[in-house]
Amino acid sequence: MLRSRWRASYDLQVVQRRGRLYLQVMWAYLEQQSFPLDAEGYGAHLQEVIALLNELGVAGQVRQWLLTTGERPRLGKAMGLALETGGRGSEFLL
């Protein structure tokens, strides 16, 4: 979905801020020479993020946002989505 939308395999991160979970689409991408992961490592990382999003029950929310957002990852600025977890997010917060 990332490649078809922006023609790049952007890094995804789930982060916690102020007691909420956010999905961030980072500005770094697999096709960059300086990207720290190889294709296999990127795939494994992506599978972990996808599994977490599925466990949280927010996969549909994420898909809709990725398809409709007018934003684009830019150098040094990640895109962020506040995840609406319906209370399940507390299971994942420290």
C-alpha cells in the first residue's frame, strides 16, 4: 500500500506519547542507500507493526487514513495518526 501510494517503502513505527498510541509513517524508506535495514529486515519489521495494528483492531482505520490523507512523508518530518484503540491501547502502554 505504501509503495503504490507514494512509490517508496516508508518505515512505519508505532509510538506512545502522553498515554496514546500513534502510527508514524517515517520519512526514511527502504530504497534509500542510507536506510538501516535490508529488504528482509524491513519485511520482518513491517510484519511486526502490522501484527500489532491487527491486535489493536485499527487496521481498517490505518488503511482508510493511508488511502485518503493529503499528507506525504517529507525529509525530517514523519506523518502521524492517533490510533483509536477503543480502550485496548492500555494493554500495550507501559
